[in-house]
Amino acid sequence: MAASGLTIDNLEQELRAGRIAPLYLFYGEEGLLIDEAVQRVVDAILPPGERAFNFDVLSGNDADARDIVARASSFPMMAERRVVIVREVDRLPEKGLELLAHYAQQPLPSTCLILVASKPDMRRKAFTAVKRTGMAVEFRELYENQLPGWIDRRVMARRGSIDPEASKLLAAYVGSSLRDIDNELDKLFLYIGKRTAIKEEDVAAVVGFTREFSVFELQKAIGERDLRRAVEVMEKILDANEPMPLLVSILTNYLATLWKMGDLLRRGTKQSDLTALVRVNPYFLKEYLAALRKYTMEEVEEAFHHLATADEQSKTAGADLKAIVHRFLLNVMLPERELVAE
């Protein structure tokens, strides 16, 4: 059963039909989907009562390839099959991968060897052999416009429903990590109790509450030119020991997005095309457009200078971070006043 370039739907069809491959390679950036695919294969092969002597989980980061092959070459005990999972298989040294490639050319039919990797070099013999004799499935990170649909299907699988705006807000708050989104859905179902429908206010209450004093709120306050709120949020962030480099990186991206969006609008780009061109979550588009009405392009460019200065000053031994960020906010948000000495 040699196949590659398959999807999770193809995998589920094969499993339902009872067609089990001796080798699987699950790879890509989306760890949650990979973990669930691994679990589907294990559940399809081994009942819980047969796993004590027929189930091994190893890591390419510290396992010996000889041990991996030895376990994969062992016959099952009191069961039809055994399962061997090797996570981070792309961490195996070259010689280890060569040994694995040799096994993959003629795998033991009674063993299901599941290999997991994030960014495998598909030109290596071990992985090309798996594609010939087994199944390779790639799990890519979803694009932003795919997240609401995934959230909808996830909620429906739990016999619930979610309003379209609530899906968009959840994706906007949490980001593209499906594992993080799924964790927030767990909280949301606990929050709504006996209700089955998740609404926008539920997401704001559960997910937004934990992010009240977050960089998202900081960006919003800066965009609204609300100095008092920006100072309040910034101090909370620093009190929570958020690393300054992360803060600088996020604000740099925010300013860069503002500048790109302003430049596109200046060139006559339609607002409806901005989310795709600048890769902004549609839920936050209005906030960016509102910020561009409060800042000139020259002010956005000047903000880059003030942020770079704040970043440099923060790296000095014994630096007063709160004083540094106060100066940054004052100089960015009140440019009509005399600049605070940097």
C-alpha cells in the first residue's frame, strides 16, 4: 500500500476499510492533527487490552535506531499486530536513518511503525522508502481564513454550534495554533454549561478575560491613541515578567503592518483586499483602519525609531524598563508635544 501526498480524510477512509499500512509517516507543522492521526491508527489496530506487550513509543532524539528496528521486527504477543511509534524521527543521526531505510524497504507486516516528524528531508532514503511501502501524510498549519471553518467542525463534533463572529473572534484572540484553540474550546464548553451554542460574548468573556492585559490590548490602546490605557496595559505586561524582546518584536510587527496597510491604501488598494495582502486577521481589520485615521504615515515611521531606541536602552544593565516604555509611549502617542528625552 504505497501512497504519499494523502490527507487525513484519505487516512480515515483507509482505516475504516481495514487497510492498515505497515509504515506511516506523519509530518508537518500542525502537532495536534498529527497526534490525533497517530491515535486514530493506534485505536484502529490495538484494543486497549492488547497494548501492554505490543505498544512502544520512542523518540528519535534519544533512541538508538537499532532498538527501533529491533522492536519493529518483533512479532506481537497474544495479538495480531504491534505498534511502534517514533516521534522526532528526523532527529536520528544519518546512520540511524540508513538503518531505518533498510527496514522500510521490507517492513514486517504484523508491525505498524508510525514515524512522526516536523520537517523531514523527504529526499532521504528512509522517508522515500516509507512513501513507497507505506503512507505519508503531511499536516500543514492552517491559513487564517481556514481557522473559523476548522473551529466550526470541531464544535459540531462535540454536538455544539458556534456563531460565525464567535469563530472569527476566537481565531483572532488565540492565533493559528489548533492545540491552543482546542484548549480554549474546552474552557468555553465548561463556561456555557448546558447550552450548546457558543456566542461572541462567550468568547470575549472566557478567552478575552485572560488576555485583558495582553499585547493585543496594548496594540489596540496605541491604535486608539489612548495613552492612559496603553500605560496601564504596558505596566501590567511588565509586572507579569513578559520578556521585553518579545514585546518589541510584536510591536514591530504591529507598526510594520500599519505602515504596509497605509502604503497600500495610499496607492489605491481596496479595503477588501487588505487582509490578504497584509495577512491581517479580518476581525482586527477595523482596528488597523481606525489607527490609520489617528496616525500619519510619518508618525508611524517615527514610531519605529522610538521603538528601536527603547529596545536598545532596555538591554543596558540595570535599565528601568517602565521608564523606558513610558518614554516610548509618550513620544509615539503624543508627538505634538515636545519629545521626552531618550
